[in-house]
Amino acid sequence: MKNELAYFETDFQWLNNESEVDSFHGDYFSAETLSMSLDDLKEMVRGKYLAWTFEEKEYSHVLYLDDDAKEFLKGLL
């Protein structure tokens, strides 16, 4: 996982369960959890970017699949 064009340090972690998610969120001032549906993933495989804002639209985030991931998932979907 890469953080493209970031101005601040970012903490990426893979978590194993909801308890770990709760613990992770507990370390920060504010938190949110997103889930993706299969339809969401299909949109990303088609090349779309998922963008959202956070904290009263003060922060923006964008998630996308790199080309290798898109090609791999096309074969599965």
C-alpha cells in the first residue's frame, strides 16, 4: 500500500478483526470505518477512484487500485 502525494505521516495497518479496529481507532482523535461491497470493488476494477471527505470536509481521501490489482481482479470478477 502506498500513500501518494501525502503531506503528513500516514499510519497504514492491516487489522484482523473488529476488536483490532476498535483498538486502532482508540489511538486517534477521530475515526471512521468504511466497508466496500462487491459492486464498489467492481467500480474500482473498471478504473474508478473512491473519494471521500472527513471531519466537516476538512480532509479528503482517495482510494484506487493499481493496474496489477485491476488486471488480477478482472479475472475473478
